[in-house]
Amino acid sequence: MNTVMIEVSKTYPILIGAGLLNNCGEIIKDKLGVHAAAVITDDIVDKLYADKVMKSLEDAGLRAVKFVFPHGEESKSIAVYAEILSFLAEHHITRTDMLISLGGGIPGDMGGFAAATFLRGIRFVQIPTTLLSAVDSSVGGKTAVNLPAGKNLVGAFYQPDLVICDYKTLDTLPESIFADGCAEVIKYGVIMDADFFDFLKTHDIKDNIEKVITRCVELKRDVVDQDEKEMGLRAILNFGHTIGHAIEINSHFEISHGSAVAIGMVMAAKGAYATGMTDADLADAIREVIVKNKLPVSCPFTAEALYAVSCSDKKRSGDTIKLIIPEKMGKCVGKRIPVEDMLTFIKAGL
Ligand SMILES: NC(=O)c1ccc[n+]([C@@H]2O[C@H](COP(=O)([O-])OP(=O)(O)OC[C@H]3O[C@@H](n4cnc5c(N)ncnc54)[C@H](O)[C@@H]3O)[C@@H](O)[C@H]2O)c1
Ligand SMILES: [Zn+2]
């Protein structure tokens, strides 16, 4: 088992190991004491893993209750969030009790926001069960729910007290959902760690899962350490995401986030080189690792269609938009460009 310590406004460990679910109750009791626990999960993860978690909590002497919602982004809503709050109240969860998010980024983000706001904040444990939530959403304390007007428009920065990542749970992930997480893994290499990127060229992510998750969590930790509330550096994590987000919207979210980010990374690297924003010509190297991990690399939409929606990106401020540009493999920087130059950039990336 590996432990990565996060030391920001809260200090807490991220435990990464095989089979941790079996004794998550003991781990939680040891770190947080014996309190009641409300487990928040979706229907798919419920069937696969909730019994194991509930039993482990009860065996450790905790009172455990469970709230299950239908899987999928549609549930990440104010309505389900409100149901969670009522559930916590009905089950007499107090400030010293805890909320446990069990599942991918959706239980993680929505449970985290409920934990942040119920009684002005209760203890919060993340048990990620997707690769994306293991390497990305469970680290760093961003919580959110969606509004009809857009994704993640309501939320809070709220760090968990503990993250338990049992990567054995990834064995049951459909291949495409595992691949989605691979996009974020590859992103860490491009933006922060050339050696790690080289490792991904020659090694399989699944076969090296403990090392891969641990390295990604360390890299995200390094960013969050310096920029907990996304005032600057943390923006590098958005590499490939501005174009990726435009692809997701154009596909009406038929193209998954990971697939869209994979295409977005190749386009951003190609566009940045072709428009002279960087001397680094990385698109081919990035494309190769993406293809190896069963993700798409070509964009089915026109530059104009992408441009039309990229102007509403959250990263826009006034008439400029911030792009994350690779300076060389393992190092990215944020650069502001006028919104109208975005069309040239996207065209160059296609
Ligand atoms: N907070 C952050 O910093 C941050 C970062 C990135 C993404 N996100 C958010 O994360 C969400 C996406 O995360 P996700 O892809 O994990 O979504 P998710 O939680 O919907 O999980 C994807 C699917 O996998 C299923 N699943 C989960 N674990 C499984 C397992 N072990 N075996 C089989 N099936 C399993 C789920 O039921 C779901 O259908 C988005 O809402 C996004 O906005 C947040
Ligand atoms: Zn992402």
C-alpha cells in the first residue's frame, strides 16, 4: 500500500492499495474515530461494492446508513443534492459524523458538496472506484453539482479527511470508462513529468496501476499544494480541456469527458506548435500514447462549431481565454489569447 499525504488547509492521507475496501471500517475508525457514517453512492457501485463497505463499517462499530441515486451525470443535480441533505438530517447525522462518497467523480463531487454544506461542514471520506476519480476528482477538494445552465456551476472547495483508493475496484470498470481515466493519467505526464510520460509509452497502465495512481496523485498533490483554490498554477490541469469541453458540448455529451480531453490534448499540442506559441512539437508523441490506451484522437466537428461554444468556457475572462500550452514534454504554461484568435488556434489543431 502507498500513502500520499496532502497538506493544504487540511492535512490528510490518500491510501492506495489492493483490497482496502475489506477493512475500510477499521481504517476509518483508526483515523477518524467511531462515528455514524452516511454512505453516498450510485446504483451500479451500490450493487458491486456497498455491501462490503457497509459490513466493514458495521464490523468496526460504526452506525452506517446508505443513500443510493441513479448513476450518471443527470443525477449530479440540485434535486439529488437536496435529497442527500434531507437524508442526512433524517438519519441524525451530526457534525462529528461523516459522509462517505463511494464511487466515481459523481458521488465524489456531489457527496463532497453535501458534506461541505450540511451543518456548515461534516467529515468527509472519499472512496474512489473509477480511474478518473482515483487520479483526479478525489484529490484536491473540488466539489460540485450541475445546474441546467452548465456543469459544476455550484460547488465549494472542501478537502476530505481521508481518501481510500482500493484499485481492485477498477477491475469491474467497463473498458471505455477505464480509458476515460487514462486520458487524465496521460495529461499528468504531458503537463508535469516527462519521465512519467516516457513510462506510459512503454508500459501498460492497468499492469502498473498502483504506481500509476500513486504518481498521478503525487503530481496533483504538488499542484494543489501550491494553488489550493485555483488562483493560478492549478489551471495547468486544464490542458486539453478547453477544446475537450467544446467537443463534449458539440456531441451533446455523447462523447465522454476522457475521449474529448484526449482529442483536445492532441489538438492543443498541434495548434500551439502550428501557431508558433511553442517550439515543442508534441502532438505525435501524445497521439501515440492516447491510441495505445484505446482513446480517440480525431475530432468529428468543425473548427467553427468548436469555436462557437469555446467562447462560453469558464476559463474565459473578458475578451481573452486562457489556454494551457506545452513548453516541452513535462512542462506546460498558461497563456492568454484574444477570444477571436481561438478560431485560428482550433483550425491549426484540427
Ligand atoms: N472534483 C474534481 O476535481 C473533478 C475532476 C474531474 C472530474 N470531475 C467530475 O467527475 C465526474 C466524472 O467522474 P467519473 O467518470 O468517475 O463518473 P461516474 O461517477 O459517473 O462513474 C462513471 C460510471 O462508472 C460506474 N462505476 C463507478 N465505479 C465502478 C466500478 N468500480 N465498476 C463498474 N462501474 C463503476 C458508475 O456507476 C458510472 O456509471 C464528472 O461529473 C466530472 O465533472 C471532478
Ligand atoms: Zn478532466
